[in-house]
Amino acid sequence: MKLSQALALTPGDIVSFVGAGGKTSAMFRLADELVEQGWRIISTTTTQIAEDELHRAPQQVGFGHGMQLPDRLSEQVEKHRHVFVFGKIEADGKVRGVRSNWLNDNLARAAYLDALLVEADGSRRLPMKAPLPHEPVIPTSSTVIVPMMGLRALGKPLDEQHIYGAKIIHNATGYPLGDPVTTRLMAAVIMSPQLSLKNIPPYARITPFLNQVDEHLLPSAREIAAYALTDFNIERVLIGAARQDEPVWETQRRIGAIILAAGSSQRMGQPKMLLPWGSSTIIRTVCERMIDCRLHEVVVVAGEQFEAIQRHLADLPVRVVYNSHHAEGEMLSSLKVGLQTIWHTSGACLIVLGDQPEIETSTFRLVLESYNRGLGRIVAPTYENRRGHPVMIDRTLWPAIAELPPDKVPRDMLQAHESDIHQVAVDTDTILRDIDTQEDYEQARRKSGPLNGA
């Protein structure tokens, strides 16, 4: 996935990179991507970078001590599409940047720019850091903040040789100096207002980037992201390697599951959600699958059986909500209730049918991973070219569901956004099978065996 796609940038954004572990690489990678899309870019630093980094921009403009904007800067940007601006080059080979207030006054609202990219921190090329008292130097006009952290820090001792500002991290977190850096510590640094979140403007979107990841480190990166996303100041977490052509492997967001369990069970002749399934029940089995996926939140939307289902699931980390319109367009009305419940807390929803206890946890995870890899705003599994459940829907499409009239069904929204759907093939027809009748139930139990529902 491109970094520009993962950051979900729009024209006018001012992106500031802070932290350690690849800020410069990430900034220039993003600039290259945006230029390919036809954007006009200025990149700069509010601290300093090495002189040998300047060649990564097609044009460089130094302002000197007076910091006067050249009359032809707009023409330079139009011609080269990407210009790096700076104050001056020192004798030591360091390129001094621009003051953050000067940037706010002279570049932040320039009409000839589509985006402004800023390296707002220094790190001595170490993979992890704590800001010194004067750091980071983030322009108040920034709209997107990207705290960087290199996974090469994992397992290294917390000392100044390996970690920039190790003693500051020790003082802020209480973590012992000299002990190996863990995923918990890295997440704590990302979430700390004294560390990675220091000096961030109040309305900026915060998107940490866990860099220097390989296949071996991917599970650790996912663990760090899961911890970090418990902080609602953080919108999403990127995982990847900035030097690769596709820098972002995954975009981790807060994902909620909406389990639709408000049906009247007319064809069954009795309430089906609480029917036995293996050593449990149908609805409990589905909920436990969701819990195994470690989602941000799990919401069960119930109807007539609300109180019984709520009591039955009381010991599980799920929320049971009541659909007062369950008799009127049950699936759409229940989905709307579920979305209202998670609207302000999740970035995507996994729509799950409460009467599909046969779907394996591996299928749920495959849909989740496909979404995290940015393959589509909607992700659905298919078996022999037939689409089934669960279905993942990005929050940008939730308004389209909320606006559906009562006589419509969720499928109408999917058909209207067919180009947004990524279909992932699975080797099981469980995604197509739900339990509507007594015959369905008995047949499914025979297939699943007496002691399990998988």
C-alpha cells in the first residue's frame, strides 16, 4: 500500500514527521508518491538533516539568513512538483531548516501547494527516541502527525547507545534502564503525551508509523498497534518499511463487529440464537469467534430475545443492544442500530450474522487482514464465486447505509459500491450457510460434530 493512501491525505494537508526510525525516508517516499499523483509539494525541516539527503528532492531552495521567499518559488514548485526548502547549509554538512512560526506564516497556506511535508524532529538515526526539552518542533498548522518508530529497537537495551533519550523514557514510564525494549514499552512511548505525542496541535490527526518491519517482526508490530489504538487520540497505525516500493503493509484501525441477532426465527419455529451448539450455544459460539479475533469492540444487536441473550452473554466482553424496530426490515434496522453504537469509536465494522456458527476464526481473520492491507473499502469472502459473510465495511461508507430507506436492504448499498468491494476466496462454504430452519440446524450440527461448533 502507498503511504499516501494509508495516510488518507487530502489537498491542503500539512504532514509533520516526528520520532525516530526512518522519518526522512518516509517523508521523501511520501513526496515521491504525491508527485506521481500530480500534487505540488514542498518538503522541509524545522530542525536539521544531513546534506547528503538533499538529492532526494528534484529541486532545493535555500533562503539564507534573511529567510526571504524567492519571488519565483511558486514557479519552481510548478516546474519540479517537489521542492525542498531550507535555511542554510552549515560547515559541518548539516542542513538547517526553517522556523516553525515562519513556516506557518509563509508556507502553510500557499495557494501553489497541494501538501507541505515537514521533518519536525531529530534522532541521530536511531530507531526509537524520546524528545529533548526543545523537541519536537511541530508547526501549529500541521494537520497530520506521523510519529515514527523503528522495530529494530525491539529487544535492544534501553540505553543511550541504542535509544535516543533513553533516560527520558525511563523517567516518563518507569521502565528500567538497560532492560530490553518490549512491545509494551514501545506502545507506551507512542501513547505518551511526554514522548511521541508531545507538542501535537489539538486538531491534528495522529497516525503512528511502525517502520523497519519484516515478516518476523510483523506479529510484534501488530501487538504494538493494538495497544496504541486503545488511545482514542490515535486514528490509525501504519505498519511497514518506508524504503520499499509499497511502504505500508497494513493499516491497523479500531474495528468493531456487529453481530445481527434480532431475527424473529419464524421459519425455525423457536428462538434460534440460544439453541445448543456443541458445548455452547449458537450466539455464544459466534461471539467467541469475534473475541478470538481481538477486535476493538463486539456489539450484538438483539430483538425479542434481548433480555435472554444479554443474560446469556453477561460474562463475555461484548455489548448487547436492543433494536426496537426488529420487526421492520430486521437486517437493515439492526445494522443501523449497530452502527449508531460504534459510530464514534471504530473505523470499520465487520458485519456478522448471528446464525452462522460454522464460520471458522481463520475466515474472519482473512477478511480482517485483507482490509488492513488496504485491498478494498469493502471486503467480503467468496466460495465458488458466491459472496457470503462476514462483510467488512469502512466507516467512509457508513453514511450510505444510514441513508438507506426502510424498504431497502444492506445488499443495495453493496451493489451501489461494487467497485469498492474486494472479494477474498475461501475454501469453505460455511460463509454461505446460515441456520433458518430446524432441518438446517440438525444438518449443521451433524456436520460440526457433537462437541464443537467449528
